[in-house]
Amino acid sequence: MNLDNFIKNILKKTEDKNFSESEIYLNKSQNFEVRLYQGEVDYYEENEEYGLAFRGEINNKMGYSYTEKFSDELIDDILTRAENNANIMDEEEKIFSGSKSYKELSETKGIYSLDRTKKIDLLKKLEKKIFEYDDRVRSINYCIYADEKSGEEIVNSKDLNLNFKNDISYIYISVVVEDEGEVHTSSHYKLFRDLDEVDPDQFVKKIIEDAVRQFGAADIKSGQYPVILRNEVFIDMLSTFSSTFSAENVQKGLSLFEGKMNEQVANKVVNIVDDPFYAKGYRRTPFDSEGAASKYKEVIKKGKLTTYLHNLKTAKKSSVQTTGNAYRSNHKSKISISPTNMYLKKGEADFTKLKNQIEKGLLVENVQGLHSGANQVSGDFSLSARGFFIENGDIAKPVEQITISGNFLKLLKDIILIGNDFKMGLPGSGHFGSASILVKNLDISGS
Amino acid sequence: MLSKSLLENIIDTALSEGGDFAEIFVEDKITNSINLINGKIDSANTGNDYGVGIRVIKDTNEIYVYTNDDQKDNLLKLAKKAAGMFKKADLKSSRLRFADYDNLHPVKIYPADLNQTEKVEFIRRAYLTADQYDELITQVVVGLSDYTQNVQIANSNGVFVEDERSRVRLGIQAVASLEGEKQTGFQGPGAHMGFELFDQIDITKRAEDAARMAVTMIKAGHAPQGKMPVIIDNKFGGVIFHEACGHGLEATSVAKNNSVFSNKLKEKIASEKVTAIDDGTIAHQWGSQNFDDEGHKTQRNVLIERGILKNYMIDFINGRRLNMKSTGSGRRESYRYAPTSRMTNTFIDNGEYSREEIIAATEFGLYAKHMGGGSVNPATGDFNFNVREGYIIKNGQIEKPVRGATLIGKGADILKKIDMVANNLDLAEGMCGSISGSVPAGVGQPTLRVSELTVGGRGEKE
Ligand SMILES: [Zn+2]
């Protein structure tokens, strides 16, 4: 497909329409995925796809449209749709001529083109080791290897021309264990850019031990307990509530951080960073989706809220500079705001030290229901959870069928100790990371 | 869209190296969405999703590839590449038979028949109603989305289907604020039809309801915690069956022995008060369509009849694994996904009581009038979902509203604990996410009572 010509032809035709400025955003992605079942590849996928978005200014209003069909006869449709959309807009939006300078960032060399059989063999090895490790493994419900490669390109009438690519690979496995009719599951993932980063024995040990340690789990008495949230749990929570850092949500009265700038919103030990240059982040990029230069920033510094995340539109409204957080998840979405690689800076406490702080409390290994049981506007959450009861610093018994409830703002204030077991989660609109944390107390509902 | 002869050519090429089944899914979809925040149109986007997905299967192993480039050379190259994943030649030649059908969901006013300005009027009507409902309402977000999706589905068994699906949905979110706290209310009416939807639903009433919910909840205390009887209201309350049991009855998890309901056909898995159905044929319902995304006609499938497990929801490849027939349940979000078994409109059937009788018969418990969403682990049946609008029931009467309640439990347990079912079955609309993407799914039930569930809230134990 010759998309360069198509892009040129679209921009040329905007001259006949009423657009004063216009822009093309191109999304290219490649993915490779295999799923294994009982030693065989039972699903194999390999794709390359493109998506093109147009936006153009008419009387300071922006009109959007997109297409996945790339033929010159459709250019008129693309432009007419954008024009119709511009005409109903109330909010103003501008096309950007570019930042003065951009960080020089080398593109990662991932393993997308590496021999596929090596990847499949690694997955087979993992599957085999899992069944060998413990005979209570009943089945593996997901055994996935995936490579993802994505590129963004922005070309506009203000002479901006930017592009950048990212890639990442991951393995995700979920197992079902059964003993005398009692069933538990556990899942584990590993992100990497080189196959050598995967330690099969460590991976297998982690997933199986996490699964079988749940045998005999029961709920506990309702009440308030000190809680350790495992790194992956806080990663999910940070990801869910990250929308509250968005200046767009603040300006629209949809954020719990509204009116809290420069206030102590979290415990002093809390530092949350948005780092578009972080080497292990999948959202590594020198520019955002509007073409503004990306910036490293501490969003919460020693517990104090120091900035919201801005794009050009929200920055103009608040009379500040954009923070380079304009975001579109792909060609189908409008420009909004998202963190890039956002993480809670790790602390120094090893896991034993975290546990030793607890006389009677809980270690939460997994939560479910974030997409429905967490309210980004109010900050309230109530999530189904499982983990372990901790007594005098030791793991006493497995716990399931409980809920943990609280409010995200209160949770941030109640983080009293941060572990050193930092990891990055699976990437979504942003890419989030955290270590395990000790929380003063949370409401637990059990029996 | 592709010609019949090209489709046949692609299928033959896809089978040229030893696959035993090949399928093509062509999708051409015009989508449109408009959003209003703070009384202002904040975004409007219109687009054309287009792509071709090719699937080749041998036994129960599948290859899936897709592309946006529908040039003949590219499609044949891709089909050849997919074919090459399976060795051994097994040449066939495909003859497609075009399937005639009666469209159960005819559209009166196509999304493309209205211009953006006309669409904005529906949005403004919802906004103005919710905004003026109460002074505690501080924000209203209204979104209107519509699409018309044209698909071609052809496979090596001769299936050749062309279907057109239009859906329209309005989402109204109201936010109430009081003393630094915020609570939200939501209504999201939609249907498998065109803009005649708004002749059938009352936008004003829906907007008022979203606002009423937010205002009620901002004044509510925290939900109690612990185990108690829970009454779940009709319509969207059906999300409990969808999450707690529906996903576990999809062949996707059943076939690989990953569901608590695997190998349980003909067994009693629920209280005899429970009859549950998945019906993709109901005219204009949100989760209905003429054909599933494998070209199989949708059906009315009785899943549970008076407590006995009767059937699963089955797609083509999992049908092979289970040695059972497809139930017209193969669905996918778009050409970017291979299909798998999914729900259409899933609901519990009517019982004998009235809502009032169930409330009156409950000494103490939680009344979940409006449910939020939830999720489930099909292997263990552990589910969770949140209650958007809840009330405490004391001595057979609704006492006071409570916020922040989460319900958790195990699907197999809850089915056995349903002890009263009302006669007011109604359906509502949701989006369901799974391995083949996000698809429109109808949920429903009459008001019903679960004798005991764990309620997670931040309030005191009662
Ligand atoms: Zn679902």
C-alpha cells in the first residue's frame, strides 16, 4: 500500500475545502500471537494493519474523521465527514506547529522478526515445566506468546512531520489447579524485548506457587486491616485511577484531584512519575499525539501533587505549558490525555520487611472488578480480592471471597512503606509500574 | 465487499496446504460518535472501519490473519501464508451458496439518514433534562454512538452470508456533588435498529433517571458489609447471570475444561426457580443479529431449564472440541478478531412473584435497584460486581439508600441460592469484553432474590 501518496493527496484536497489547517495521523501496527494448548499451537495470528485519521480546523473548530480504506475516491468522504463534525463542535482545538526541540530517543530493537519457532519453543518449554512442577495442575487456560510493534506518524499543514516506533513482547500464562475438588487459578506475565530476559524456571515457580498456596482458602472476619498490596495489584489500581491526573477531567469536574494542586494528596513516601523516556516502558516516545515534545515529570513529589497532565487544549485553558500528554489510542480516537510510562517510585523495603510491619493483616495478591468496582470520579473502590492473612509478620493462611474497599485519595495518604520489588504491568493506554506497598488500613468485607 | 468468485478463490487458496476449514470475514462499517460535556459538544468523530479476516482451521487448531488491503493479490498472498502454516496438501474447491433470509431487524431511519446537527438534538435533550433535574447535579456527560456494519461471511462448507447491522446507543452520565464528594448515575439505552429508537424510548425519562440515581447516591451512606439476602431488580440486574454464570456456559471455557460448568450437562446446577435463556433472535434487541459472525443463524438457546443444565453457547471450533453443534454463538468485535462463543441476549425467565412481594418477604437485606458492571473467573466461578444504586431493606420495607456496595460470590453457589423470582422480566443493554473483543450484549431478568451473598461496603456490619 502506498500511503505516502494517499496522505499527500488528502492534504492537497483540503485546499478545496474550508480547512485552514489540517493533519494526518497514521497508525501502523504489527502483531504476532500464538496460543498453546496441550503441546500444540492451537491459535496462530500474524498481522499488519494501518489506520488513518484526519483532523482539520474550520473557524477554530476541529473536525475529525478516520478511515481504514485507502483509496483516492474516498478522500471526499473523509473530508466531508470531518467538515460536518467541525460544524457541530463547541470547543476550540488547534493544530500544532511543533515544539522547539525533541529528546533524541533511539527506537528499541525488539524481536518481532526473530525466528518464530524459537518463541514457540520457549512457550512449549514453559507449558511442559508447568505440568511437571506440580501434579495438581489441572489445565492451562491461557498460554500466550505475543509480539507487538506499533508506530505513529504525524504529518500536518504546519510542516510538522514526526514518527516513532515501539515494540514489546510478552508471555501470559494462566493455570487452573485442583485438589480434591477445590479449584484455584493463577496468572503471570512477563514483558521483554529479548527472549533471554525470560527465566523459565522462575516463571513457572512463580505461577504454580501462587496457585497452590491458595488451597484451603477461606474468607476472614470483616473489619479494618493493614494491607500489603502486591506490585501487580497497585499497578492495576494506579492504571484505573490515572485518569484523575488528567487536566481534562479536572477542568470538567470529573477528577478527585480538582482544587488539590500543590497540596499533600499522598503520604510523604509517595513519588509518582510520568516518564516518556523510561527504557522499559512501552509508551516510550519523544512526542505526544499532538506532536508536542514529551516531558519527564513528577506528578506527585513527596506526597504533594505538583502537576496535572495536559494537552494543548487544557494547557491553554489553565494558562500553562502542555506536559506532552496528548493521547490517541489509535486512529479511531480523538485527542485526549493519558500518562505515558507512569510509575510509583520504588522504596527500599524488601518483602520480609513489609510483612514484619503487620501484626494482624492482609497480603492482597490479586483483585478483580476494577472496571466496574472502581469509580474514577469519586475515587471509591470496592474490589473482590484474594491473598493471605498475615499474623505477626508471617503468612498464616490463604484468603479468598473477600472485598477490599476504600477511596483512592485516602489510600494514597495511607501508603506508609514501599517495597523494592518494582515491575511494569501489561501496557494499555498508559504503561504503569509499581512495587508492593504497605497500606495503613483498608475495609475488608468477609464473613 | 468482495465478489463471490474472489471469496471462493481465497477459500480454496487458504485450504491449499492441508487445513480442513477456511472462512473469510469482510467488514465494512461506518461508525459515528458525538459527545457532550458541560453542555458543549466536546467531540465528534466519524469513520470507516474496513478489513478482511481469514481463518484456516485444521482439527481444532486455528490460524487467523487480517488486513486492511483488499486487493486480490494481497488477499491471495495472505490466504497462502495462512494455509502454509498447515502442511500436507488436501485440495478442495469451494462452491458458496448465498443464504437468503428474513431480516428480523429492519431499519427505518438509518444512521446515515440523519445529519450531525439532527443527532445533536437528542444529545441536548438528554443533557438539559439531567442538568436541570436538581441543583446537586454538577456535570452531565452525554454520548451518542451509532454504526452500520456490513459483513460478508463465507466458508469452505459453502456458507455465504451478507448481513447488515445498525445499532444506536445513547449514554447519559450524571454527576452529583456534595461537600467535596461525587457520585454518578447512568442510563444507556440502545437497540439493534436505527434512529427510530428515539420514537420508542423516552429520552427525558432516561435522563431524569440518571440524575435521580446520582442525587440519591450522593445523599446515601456507605453500604454495610457481610453476608445477607440480596434482591436484584429486573433489566440490567441480569448482569449478575451474565457474569456469574453466562461466561462459564460459553464453549470457549467449557470445551477446554476451564469452566465450573464443564461436564455438567443434564445435571441440576441451579435452583428449580431458574430457567435461563440466550436468545439472539429477539427483534431489535441490543445483542440480536440475523447471523452470528461465523455465518450461522442466531438461535433461542435454553441454557438452564428449571435448574437443569440443558445447553452451552457454542461456536464452530469449540463445537468440534465438544462434539456438539454450533448454537449460533460465534461472535467477534471486528475483523481484527477470530470469533469465539459469546452471549447474545441472556436472561433469566419469569417466575411467579411480584417485586413488592419479594421485598415484603425480606426481613433484612440489600436491594440492588441498579447494577453496575462486573467480571468473573470462569474456572472458579468467582464473580464480582458493583451496585450503582442500592437500598437497605428492613422488616419488608425499603429503608434507606446505600452507596459503594460490591457483590461477590461463586456462580455455582448463587444459582442454587435464588429463592424468589418475580414476573417482571425486562432486558437492558451492555458491552461484553472477552477474547474476541467487545460485543453488544443484552442482559435481563425479573426481580429476584438471592438468599445469601457477600456484600462488600465501607459501612458497619449490620
Ligand atoms: Zn461479559
